[in-house]
Amino acid sequence: MASSHKPRRRRKEGTPVPIGQDSLKVPPRTGSASPQFPLAAFLWPAKKSVSQWVSLPLVLMAVGLFRWATGFWGYSGFNVPPMYGDLEAQRHWMEITAHLPISQWYFYDLPYWGLDYPPLTAYHSWLLGRIGCIIDPQWFVLDTSRGFEDQLLKVYMRATVLVSEFLVYIPAAIILNRKLGRMRGINKWESLVALVAILMQPATILIDHAHFQYNTVMLGFALASISSMLAGRALWGCVFFVAALCYKQMALYYAPAIFAYLVGICIAPKVSFSRFFAIALVTTLSFAACFAPLLLGSMYDQYRSVPASAAIGTPLPSLLASLPFTVNEKAWYYSPLSQLAQSIHRIFPFARGLFEDKVANMWCAIHTFHKLHQYPLRQMQRISTVVTLVSIWPSAMTISLFPHRELLPWAMASTAWGFFLCSFQVHEKSVLLPLLPMTILFAGEGGLGTEMRAWIGWANMLGVWTLFPLLKRDELRMPYAVLTLLWAYLLGLPPTTLSLYFGRQSRNGELKIITKLLHLSFYAAMIAWHVGEAFVPPPENKPDIWVVLNVLVGFAGFSVCFMWCLWQLILRSGMMEDYFGVRMKIEAAEKSKKQ
């Protein structure tokens, strides 16, 4: 029987690949296309007959090399006892998960980097800790290995970040990049240019591979969720998004947009109860699968009479202690219930304060002029919750009423900016969350055009600039300068060039004068700040003046980013067209009645 499979026809040598318009400029005199910015010029040889099986591995090797080279520099907490920093925190979690019973993971010695991330982070730490113990058991000896800074350990820790990113984040970015390109008919060469721009985003590289964290695992799951929903696979999108939430709770920044979109596809174009129940069931089962090893393992430890939390010097979880009734410690359900309560208590640290360090959000900016610590913490929690809900409500309502798949990145960017600017207990590193959905728009329609490249590039340059005080503490000025200026150069952004604002523009038209003035004023402020911070010592009575100025400028710029993303979401949803269309019909009807 003849096979129905038809082999894909190979492109003949020399056959050009269709070329997109966004990354090209066409002078009116010659009419011949040329690259619009250096990254397009660098990848220009791949626009003809270079196979993706050649170009993609080369790109991955290049971005991997930059990530590995970034790891040669310092990291958070290097030679800073007694707590050290984020690398020690991650190492310590590998230490306790590799040696302690699972029932003690969220209870053990909480003052010294107690585990405060969801279960998937704990399982990931357990796996990496087990592998590390095979290589060198001294790296993760319980208690006595604290602050261990062996060179081979550093190499191992850096390698775990790189491998984790190549297993989760980069495949998800490649798949989503291709999906966005196919949805809008963007050719493969221009999609490759967009992919390099996304993977070379400086903020993500600097935080994960220099400062040291595993944010790209959570961000990779979020990208996989977007990709699944764009492909019409909402259930898989739920699975991946639950994985993002169960790896790092910061993925909650995207939750309102995801929830509103899922509600929207359940009620439009017609109400579908079966889809609603399927989404609810898959989401519940996904959470259950993530927490099952922790809860079942704690039950098994209880069966083996492993010491409970009180026996290792940790009090009962506050959620458990606040119940109106007393829970029997000998009951079979006590151990999983206490684990669930303790993990939630650790994951959501409401007792820490309104913001972490100095971060470019609303509360830190207000605190500069009006001290907020004079108010009760509970009151500030309620106020920040209300303000956050107000900020994300327009985006959530828009994507719910107009659940178009291509609007999902815009909605996620808008809600993430709302959370970053207004929510409780925000880290400066959380800026990676709103930057991600904005950056992946490079791969969409017009993503490499003048307007989109200007706005996305400006947001990323502003975001990495606000991270400079954090990176400076880790002695990471050099990789900050190299990666940031390299990315700006590749995409034709200030301060390396002003061609995007004053040079020949692409076929998509020039930028509006208000956009030019806005962006260039912030670029000038960032440059002036760097000059002042480097050469002008702060006054003795205001030692943090430069960090405070960074916060104020960053907050103003991020507020503009939030409003731009929200406006683009509303504009692209068709809401304005529907509104003005209805208004015009009403006005016409009223005029006809008067006549």
C-alpha cells in the first residue's frame, strides 16, 4: 500500500526567501532593499537560501555564549557574609531538599534563606542538589556548607541556570516566535531576526546569568502557555500556566489576563459550559499534580514518625494557628494540611513590607515624599490590593469582552505593569514580567517596524536601567554596559544611534513628534543619571539620592509603558471602532428625528 506521506519539497539553491518589510529600508532612488538596523544587517546573509537547520543552531550557540560569558562576572552576595546572596539561597535550597525529608522543606531554619517559592522550585532544587551531590558531596553538606564558594561549585551553579533555560525558556521562545510569525504571514528570515532580539534581551540575561536566579524557567512556562493558547489549545495553556505559577508566584502578574481570556472564550461567540468545566478541571488537576509530591510525601513522613515542624524549632503555620478550631496533630490529614498552610504562608510573605528595597513602582515613589511606614501594614495591604485591582481591571475586561488570541500578549503586558506598579511586596527584578510579553511582540505583525521597535526598545532600555543599582552592588557594571549597549546597537536604539528617531524610516511611517520627545527625554535622563552617579558623590544627608532619582524616573517611564500597552490593547480590540460606530448611528438617528 502506497504511503500517504508527501515529503516536503526542498528549496532550490539560490531561491530567495520572501523578505519582510519591517527590518528593511527602501530608498526611493534605488528601490533596492537594505537592512534597517544592525541586527538585520548581521543576519542579512541568511535571507536567501540558508536553512533554519543551519541558522537556528548558530543563533543558539551565539546567545548561549553570551550567557555563559556573563557568568564569568560576580553574582549576588559574593564574599558578603553572613547571608551572602541569591546564589547562596539557591544552593541552600538544593542542600536542604537533597538531605531533609520533604515534610521539613518549608519549615527548616527559616531565618537562613528559608524556602519561599512554590513546590516546582523545590523539586527543581532537589534534582539539581542530587546531581550536585554526585559530583561533589561537599557542595551541599547540611548546615556546614553554608557560604561555600568553591570555584567548581560556581561553575556547576552557572551551568544549571544555562541548562534549565535551554530546556524550558528557549524552546518556548522559539515555538512562540514561529507561531506569531505564521499567524501574521511573517517570513522565516524576519522571524529569525525577531528571535535574536528576544533572546538577547539584556535584563533577563543580567538577572539570571549574572546576578543569579532561575527566572527563565517560570518565564518559559509562561511563553509555553501563550503559545498553546495562540494555537487554540487552551487546556495545554492552563497546564503550562499552572506550572509557571507553581515555579514562581510572580507569574500571578499574568493571571488576571489569562483568567479573563479563558472566561472570554467560554462565553464568546456563545456560552460553552463544557469548555468552562474542562478548563476548571484541568487547572485543578494541574495544581494537584504540582502539590501532590509535597503533600503525599509529608503524609508518608508522618507515617514514618519523622519529626514534625515543632520538633525542628519552627512554630505552627500562621494560617493553621488562626483556625477557629484546634487541629489534632495525630490526625492523618494534619501533615498535608500543615504543609499546605506553611507553603502558602512562605509563598506569600505579607509580613515583609510594602516594597522590597528601592523599586521603581508607585509606593516607593510616593514613599520618597510621604513616608508610608507610618501607616499600619494591614491598611497598606488593603490599599495596595484595591489600587492593583483598579489598575488591571480595564485590561482584564477588554480581553474578556474581546477574547482574540493575538491580544493576549498585550493584555498580559498591561496586567503585569499594573501589578508591578501598584501591588504589594514588589522586587526590582519583577520588571522582567511586564517586559517579557512586550518583547515577544517583536515576533508579531509590525514588531520590527519603527513604532514597535521604538516602544519595545525604550521599555527594555528603561527596565534594565532601573536594575543598575542592584547590579552595581554585585559589581556587574561591565556586563551591564556591554549587554545593554550591544542590544541597543543591534536594534538601532539610543544611545548608540538616533537613526530610529531622525534617520530614514521604514515603510511603516515615521514616529509621532510626541513619541520622539518622550523617548528621547528619558534617554537623556538615563545618560545624565549615569554621568552624575559616576562622578558626583551624593550629599552626606542624602546618600541614596541617585537611587531615589532612578526610582522616580523609572516609575514615570513605566507608567507610560503601562498606559501605552493598555491603549494598544483597547485600540487593537476594536472596542473604539464599535463605540464610535454606535455613536455615529445614534447621532444620525437623532438628526433624522429632528428633521
